[in-house]
Amino acid sequence: MKLSVQWKQKWCISMLTAVLLMPVMSYSVSAATETSTTSQTTAVQTSLPKIKILATGGTIAGSSESNTDVTGYKAGALGIDVLINAVPEMKKVADISGEQIANVGSPDIDNAVLLQLANRINELLASDDVDGIVVTHGTDTLEETAYFLDLVVKSDKPVVVVGAMRPATAISADGSFNLYNAVKIASNPEATGKGVMIALNDRIGAARYITKTNTTGTDTFKSVEQGYLGVVSGDKVYFYNQSTRKHTANTIFDVKGITELPQVDILYEYQNNGSYLYDAAVASGAKGIVVAGSGNGSLSTRSSEGAARAVDQGVTVVRSTRTGSGVVTPLDSDAEIGTLYADSLNPQKARILLMLALTQTKDPTTIQSYFEAY
Ligand code: ASP
């Protein structure tokens, strides 16, 4: 009996507790429901962006016997899997997969690799399975590849080209962090529609503007006149600017089906030069010549004669500058000889635009308009 009273008391207490706790329990249930909804939402929100890394070689994939060797190493020695496995932190930022396009030092990146890379990127970005691309590349000609892609990638999805100045085997190698940053940039929704970007030394550069300025320093990529697009700092990506020039989905250039690009050579202006290099370029099949002119794209008298002969033979000659920065402006001599001016494109990027321009037209006025638009 005593027991039964105790049991009854217990039962009453339990019932009371149950009633009192009802709102709490129902809160808990709804909290549980919310939690599961949240975790579902979280699952959707945090489903990681799918980033494809296309490897082409360079110092970022470079290797040496010595960890203090930062000049005599072999560029393009390590494969894409090694690069990805060296930075497992990237997998928290994005769903990563990789492909090897080439494995060379970037002086050996040629038009065939450019076309292969561009076509593959266009193919990948057309698919819902890829949200962004990172290209690993040697720094020597990185800006040329980046600008080429800037002109021919037909998508607003982010494309980031990344390299390193110290091989992967060096003390304080910069490649791993540059690659991590590149993946973070390509995964960032704000990177959409920014054109092809370059990620080195925590800076985000526009392919149109940035250039390699130093032989060995890790801060080699500079955008002197136009500035950077943004920075990666404290684990966050910050965008501040964007290019005013047409790029990616807004260009008229399309490399689909193109198997060869026209030969465009670069000639360098210097004291006491002759005109014979123009003749040699034309004789070897050049359809275009870019001159790294002195100052505001100036040509010597002999150079002007060579340029005039080239133009007479149907070759497009564009004046850029060897100064490293500044705008090359129109001169009266352009009208006299038929030369064009490169705007603010350095010679190596002017060559890229001229190759693509010549896939469209030979008309000098139209080609000049491209140099003002892109
Ligand atoms: N030194 C170069 C680099 O920084 C080599 C290359 O361009 O492949 O990657």
C-alpha cells in the first residue's frame, strides 16, 4: 500500500513533469525538426562548389634535390595529384578534381596548348558539374595564357590562373598557399563575371592588366597602372575593382574548331636597329608583327621602313612599348605607314590579341577597334 501510494505519487509527479515539460518537449521536437531542416539547408548551402584544377606545369609543379634551390630546379616535374594532395585544406573549400593538360615550363606553352586549354575550359564550364576552373601554370608566360583565356572563355564562371615563384621542394615555397587562394577565389560567388584572374602573393589580378615584373621575387605580378581586382587576406576573399575591358562571354572571339592561330611575331626596338628583322618575319610567314617600341611605341627610321614594307605585304603591324607600362597612343605616322597602336597592352599581350583579331579580319580599322575594346 505504502508502495502503491509512493507509486501514485511518482506517477502524479511524472504526469505533472510531463505537462510542465510539454512546451519544452514540443520546442525540443520543433528544434529537432528545425535542426534537421537547418542541416538539410546547410547541406544545400554548404554543398561545396565544384572546382576543376587544370595543370600545365611550371614552378608550382617544380622540384629540386635541394630545398634552397629556387633557380636551378626542374619546372613541370610534379603531376596534378601531387599538387592536390599537398594542399588537403582545399577540400574544405571546394569539391576538387584535377586534370593534367601539359607539364612543361611555361616558355614552352605554345598555341596548341592554348587552344587545347581554352577548348577544355569551355567544355567544362558548359557543364553544371563544374562551377569554376583553376589553371596551374609557370609564371614566365602566365599572363599570356591568362589573357588568351580572358578573350576566348565563353562563360561567366570564375577562371583563376595560378603559379609560384619557388618550386614545391623549396623552404617557404609559395605554391601551396597560392593554389589554396586560387581555389578560394574560384569558389567565391563574387568572382563570377570578373574575367580571367591571376592569383599570386595574396593578390587577385585581372588577366588584362597584370604582368610579371621581377625575375625571382614572390611579389612579381604587378598591376601598376590599373591596380588589383582584390586581395585574399585573413582567410577571406575581398574584391575591390573590376576590369572595364570586354572579356570572356562578351568577346567576339571563338576558338571552337580553330586548329591553328596566325603567326604573330614580336620585334624589339633598340638603337641602331635595322629593318631586316621585319623582312625576316614576313618571309617566315608572319601575318602580324608587334613592335616593342621605345617610349610611346616609337620606331626608328629604319624600323619604320621595315614596318611599312610589312604593311604593304598585307601584314598587320601593331606598336606596343618596351617601357613596361603606359598607354601607346596614336601617332601621325600610323596614318602614313599603316601601323596600329596597342593601347595599354604590353607586347606579349598585344601579340595574343592580334592573333585572335586576325582569326576574324584583316581590316586595320576593325583591328584597331579591338585594341580599344579588349
Ligand atoms: N620560372 C618559371 C615559373 O615561375 C618557370 C615557368 O614559367 O614555367 O613558373
